[in-house]
Amino acid sequence: MKVSYFPRKSIDINSIMIKLPKKTINIVLILATLTAAVYYFSKHKNLLSTLRHVSPILIAEIFLLNIVMFAALILIFKATLNLTKLKIGLFENGLLNAYSMFINFFIPGQAGPAFRGYYLYKKYKLKILDYTLATVIYYVFYGLISVVLVFAGSKPWWMTVSVAAIIIGIIALGSRIYLKRYKEEKLNLRMKPLLYLFLATLLQSVVQIVIYFSELHYLNHNINFNQVVTYTGAANLALFVGLTPGAIGVRETFLILTEKLNHITSSTIVLANVIDRSVFVIFLLCLGVLILAFKAKDRLSVDNIKQAGAESGIK
């Protein structure tokens, strides 16, 4: 398999990685996750009873919050493109995010961002490297905010402030060095677009906190805000390991392993994630209907992009 970053240059992944069938690995991981879930619920049958009596109001609340999350992702994508000095319309932004979110859930390995990058390259001639660098900056913000959340909910305030100050310092220093070296020849890393992206990413984390608080507090009223903040940070960090569709099983395992930080029982974590996943699948199905209604596949020229990607060595 070859990954092409430029039209004339490519990197042969097979030459540096063990040749393992990707589909086989994904199937094994999914089956292992499902087996573990079945085994867990067979040992904790009372949890199934709790799931059967989940309030419709909670489901509706989480569904609406997923809509807010989608709006935040549109803002994040706009802010990310601001770094590359590219502007696209709001409708195209929403349609592109909807389609990439849909395929990103069902195809492991960050297929959504990869599709967006190649789409922008084919339609707007945006360099893959520029898009990748801008996306990496978003992931850096996302990861750093997640780290701060973990500390904010589980460590003393002075430690959280110290971590946040160090992070801000590193970002400011990195931006200054980049601007000094490249000026504005490549990415626009001036304060305003960076702040816009940071605030949009922060909004995403705030919405996630609200979603997780709704789920966890419904299951256990004794869970406090600090616990949810730590839980959110840990859940976000787990999503960097997208080995299964939607990181199913990975996030849950990571949250259970960090139980000493969030002090939330494993049964509550499992139940909250089942509720969260179920509502998100319903949201994705509704999104899929909208994708079909607006003919996103035709509007985004998906088949042409896939064909061009195959010809360029991107699979």
C-alpha cells in the first residue's frame, strides 16, 4: 500500500511496516470487543435491566447535544482551513463533515480526515502537507486540552494551572519560531486564527463534558463535575488510538484503566458508553439519511476522488 502526499512522490508503507491484512486486524479487534462485551453483560445481568429502562428524555437530550457537537466540528474545520488560507462555503463544510464523520465511524484509522484532505486537494489544489500540518495543530490542541481536563478533575488547582501555562508557552514559542522562519509562506499561524481554532476545540470539549455529565449523572447522581471532567479528558485521549470503528472498546478499556483517576465504577462506565454509542449510532443514521437526501456523494464527487486516490496510490 502506498500513501501519496504529493502527485509525484509517495511513501511505500509496506517497506517499513509488517505486512498484516488491515481488514483481518480490524475484524479480530471488533470480534474481541464484542466477545468481551457479551461476557461482561453475562456476568452483570442487572446492567441489561438498567439499559432497558433508560429515559427517552435522556436519549433526546444526548441526541440534541450531538447536533451541537456537529456544529462545533463545522467550526473546527473552518478554523483549521483558516490556517491554510482556504475558505469554503458553510453548506459544503457541513456536507463534507457529515460524509467524513459517517465513514470515520465505520472505517478505522481516521478515514474521515484523510477523505477531507484528498477532497480539498482535488477540488482546491490544497497541498496535502499543508492540510496535514493544520490538522495536526488541531489534534495538538485537542490532545493538550484533554490532558488539562485530566489534571483539572483529578489534581490540585495549582498543578492544572502549571500544566496549562506550560502548554500555552509551548504553543506560543512554536508559533513564534514558525512565523520567524517561514513568515506567511505556508500556514497562517498568527494569533487570531490560532485562537479561533483553540476556542472551537475548547467548545468541542465543553460539549463533550455536558454529554458525559448527562449520561453519568443519570446513572449515578453521586458523580460530581470534577469526576466527569477527568473522565472526558481520558475518553478524548483514548480516541487517538482508533483501531476499531469509532474506537469501540478502546475508549471503554482506557476509561476503566483510568478508574483510579475518575473514581467511576466500571459498571457505570460500561453503561454510560453503551448509551452514548447507541444514541450516536441513531444520530449517524439520521445523518446518513441527510447525506442521501442532499446527494452528498454526487455533490462531493466521491467516486471521482476514490478513483483518483487509487490511481495516485492512496488506498
